[in-house]
Amino acid sequence: MPEILPQSDNSVGIDLGISTFATLSNGTKIDAPKPLKKRIKKYRKLSKSLSKKTKESKRCEKARARVAKFHAKLKDTLDRFST
């Protein structure tokens, strides 16, 4: 059975994001770690190159696969930093 914690008026809400990693309800902003910023930059670059490809071409499929693979890694990184 879960333990019930005592009542407290000192609660803080957390909003997770990309530009600022976390923003607390008291106004404190926590910047994203450097590895995360670097990966987001690479993700943008891959997405941009994908958008310039001719749809349904072989190169477009390769670029789409690259973006999907990197997106999975990025999501894993975000999960790791947020826990």
C-alpha cells in the first residue's frame, strides 16, 4: 500500500520543454544539458535535409529512415535526462 505523505503548501509544478529543459512554477528555468542541445541541432539538420528531398524518391526514403532512427535516439535521451 502506498505511503501517504503529510500535507504541504510548498509544491512546485514542472513544465518540460525543448528550448528550456524545465521551467518550474516559481519561475526558475533549467537549461538543457549540452549533449541534448547538440542532438537537437543534429535532428533539425536531418529534418531540413529530408524536407528538401523529392517525395517518394530513394534518397527521400533513406533520409526519412535516418530521421526516424535519430528521433528514436533523441526520445531515449530526453527520457533519460528527465528521470
